[in-house]
Amino acid sequence: MLTISVDPVAFTIGSLQIRWYGILVAVAVASVLVITLREAKKLGITRDIYSLAFWSIVGGLVGGRLAYVIYDWPHFVANPLDIFGFQGLAQNGMVIGIVVAALIYMRVTRMRFPMLLSIGDAVAVGTPLALAIGRIGCTLNGCCSGQPSPFRFFPLAVTYTPRDAMAPQYWNTPLYFTEFYHLLWNLIVFAIVLRFRGKLKPEGSLLFFFFCLFAAGDFAIRFLRTDIPVLWGLRQAQVLDLAILAVFLPWLIIRMRRFKKQALVAELANEAVPEQSHED
């Protein structure tokens, strides 16, 4: 069975602790930015990329932290100063935060919605890889841990040495390795998104497809997490996952069907023009 004993704190500068989690979040942000810029260039998108990327990062960090605080509300009520930090970020909260920030940016700058969706397709390519990198930080930090596992072998069980990101009752106890499950699912989503890159129409379809894949996997894995159920036996994050699926899955299907129908009508119209000219 795997035991993780790595100190969550990479190094200190005076009284400031630099954690592996923060370092890997920074690496994740850099990776999604680099991949987004590359994909945007391929799509011929040149305007608003840097500004939108900046505000999306801000929205993702704020949304991720807000969701993390809500998930562990009793702790933060007892320790309110802990709210102001980025020791933990909820990934589905980050996704929602990015969406909200992008919509606000579109509204303020009067960007056309199709352009925003095209940029979203570029963002969707690198985001699952960035989320996977972030889960490495979760693994070292000990947050996002699973319930006690009846098994004693990897990957169905992992143990952690004492650390402040994990409740003491879970120290040195076999747990489901949910951090690894999230990481693996994000890598699978990354591979799937790469496979369908440029093949889903109209603009925004790849982004919506990514949202649905992410939410489906996150929903399933969270049954093994220690989060407290809040509705129908579901965790708060699972309720958000269902909301994401309820919005983006029908929207994706409707838009793709409408695009195919419009393409078919255009094709039939183009075929009819030469026949008419021949008769004339």
C-alpha cells in the first residue's frame, strides 16, 4: 500500500510557507495559458486572448476557493481567517468561476458570443491537463481525500502521514485514493478532448463536451469522498456537477443538431443551384 509522507510545505521564506499545492497550481495555470494561446493561434483568434485569460484565471481562483470554503463551511466558520488563502481549491468551483468571469468579460467588452465560444474551445484543450496537474498538488497536500478503504493495496488504498490539510482521524488510515482517481480522469478527458479537437461543430461544442465529461467523472468519484451529503444523499459538488450536466449537455445536443440541419439545408441549396442553371 502506498504511503504519502511528503511534507506539503516545499520551503519557507521567513514566516511564509510555499506549499507544493501552490507551486503546482501555478504550473497548471501556466500550462493552460500556453496551450490556449497555441490553440487560439490555430483557430485564427488574435484579440482579447490575454485579457480574457487573465480574468478567467481570477474567476477560476475565486470560484475554486469559494466552493472549497462552502464545502468545508463548519471549519471556516470556526477559523474565519483560513478563508483568505489558496491552500485548497475546488475544481468544479473553478470551472464555474471561469464561466462566470468569461461571461462578465463578454458583457463588459461587448464581445460577440460566438467569438467567446471559439476562445472557449481553445481553453478546453489544455484545461483538463491543468486540472490533472492541480490534482498532483492535492495528492501531496492530502486534501480531497477519500473515505476509509476496506482494501490494503494501491490504487484502492493510500495512507497519509499527519498533515494539516487532513482531519486527524484519517492520518495513517487506509483511504480511497480519490486524488489519484481525479487525476486519472482528468488525463482521460484530456486525451478525449484532443481526439475530438476540431471535429465538433459549431463553435463552443468542444468546450461544452469538456464540461460534460469533467462533471460526469467528478460526480462518480465523489461518492468515495468524505464530503457531507446535503441533498438526496449527494455532496454539494455533485449537485454542481448535475447542474453543469443539466445546462451544457442539452445545449450541446441542440446546437450540434441545429448546425447539422443548417449544413444539410445549405448543401441541398448548393446542389439545386447548378441544376436550375442547367435548365435555364
